[in-house]
Amino acid sequence: MTGTIRGRGEDRGPAKTLAGRIAAAVKPPKRGEDYSILQALLSLDMLIIFFATICGVGGTLTAVDNMGQIGESLGYPLHNTRTFVSLISIWNYAGRVAAGFLSEIFLARYKLPRPLLFAVVMVVSCAGHLLIAFGVPRSLYVASIVIGFCFGAQMPLLFAIISEVFGLKYFATLYNVGGLASPVASYLLNVKLVGYLYDREARKQNGVEASSSPGHKSLTCMGARCFRLSFLIITAVTVAGALAMLVLMWRTRAFYRGDIYAKFKEGEGTKLEEDSCQVEEKKKKKMEKEAEELSEMTIKENGSFQPI
């Protein structure tokens, strides 16, 4: 019996060791420390970020991709549609620049977490989605500015959050993991949602049955109803993404209240201290060498040194 019990214990040993190694491999470190790729991918924080990015970036990206058809359906001339695209490009750049330095100011002075600012940007983008949904006359200019700015502002906030929460060691890989949410969101919201609802409304207006539409030429939809339901759904999805970011803000509130750059400052302080010690040591050796040379010169002048 004793031998049997020992044998079972020995069999469990490697399993426990393997389970322990797996648990240690996926156990996340403190926020701000360097996560491994596996630790980051399996963390709840990354899942929240990925979901929120699909909701937030996906909505604005869908609006940008369909701005030409939106302008056409609402009766804007072609040259106005080109103006909308230009406004989106200009304010996209402005959003990227503003989100970078404004979030840094709010974080340094008021300890406002970046996930909170991300949530605010998503809520603001809902105004642009609603203007498109209800087709308010002459409002597409404002919608282009709001959506362009919010689309640009979300990207630097996304990558800053990833670098701060998961560290910089594997940032290049995690950067692309965060960026993967963009094409996923474009497929789900742009192709599966907006494309499907636009075609359905176009078939209604042109009296074409769904069964005959695949072989039929592409149909054009006119009026605010073409994108109304799509962008009402996108607005709801964006609000869900903002709520997810608020959950991330709550989870990281203690981290952002502290000094998120502390480890970099400690590293600089240690390096400066080491450099200072090296300089002092060099000075000391130089002074000792000068003292030895001075002592030898004094001995020679006094004639105390008698060569054999």
C-alpha cells in the first residue's frame, strides 16, 4: 500500500509542476510592469480594451468609409461630399495631436486616467452618429468634424493605454493587437450592419425583392432612412464601448493615481548615481597619482634618493 501511495504522489508531482508553470506563465504582474505577450492577451484589461476599441473606433471608421454614400443619400452635391472627406482628414489629424498632449496634461495635473478620456471621446462621437441618423439639414459638416476629430483622438489614447498598462517590452506586438480591432470592427459594423441595412432599404425603395438582388445591378438609396437605423445601432454600440472603458478606468484607478513613470525615474536616478560614483572614483585616483608624483619630485630635489 505504501509503495502504491508513493507512486501516485510521484505521478502527481510532474502534473502539479506543469500546472504551476502554466499558472506562473499566465499570472499577470503589477500594472505598468512588462507583461509577456501571453499574459497581456489573456488579461481582462486587454479584452476590455479590444471590445471598447471595436465599439468606438468601429463606429467612427464606418462613418468615414460611408461618408460619400451618406452625402449622396441626403442630397448633397458631389463637391460637398469631397468637402466632407477633407474635413474628416483635417480634424482626424487635429484629434491625434490634441489627444496626445491634452491627455498628458490631464493625467499630470489632475490624475485623470486615460481610459476616462477615451470614454469621453466615444460619447462625443455619438453626437456625430446621431446627426447622420436623423439627417438634420446642413448638419453633415458638423458631423464630419466631430467624427474626424474623435476618430483621430481614439488612436493615440488606445496605444498610450496599452503601453502604460502592459509595459514597453512587447509593445510592438501589443500595438498591433490593439490595431487588429480596427479591421474587425470595420467588417462587423461596416459590412455586416451598414451594408446590409443600406441594401435592404434600397431594395424597398426600388421595389426589388431580396431574392433577385444578387443578380441585380447595385441600387441607390435616397433619404435619411438609408442610414438611420444603422447609425442608431452604432450609437448604442459606441455607448456600450464607453461603458466598457469606464470599467477599465475603475480597474486602473489606483494605478493612474500613482506615478506611472516612477520606474523610469528610478532607473534614471540609479544611472546618475552610478555615473557620479564613477566620476568621484576617477577624481580620487587622479589625486592619488598626482600626490605620488609630487612626493617623488620632492624626494629627488632633497637628494634622498640614492641610486644603487
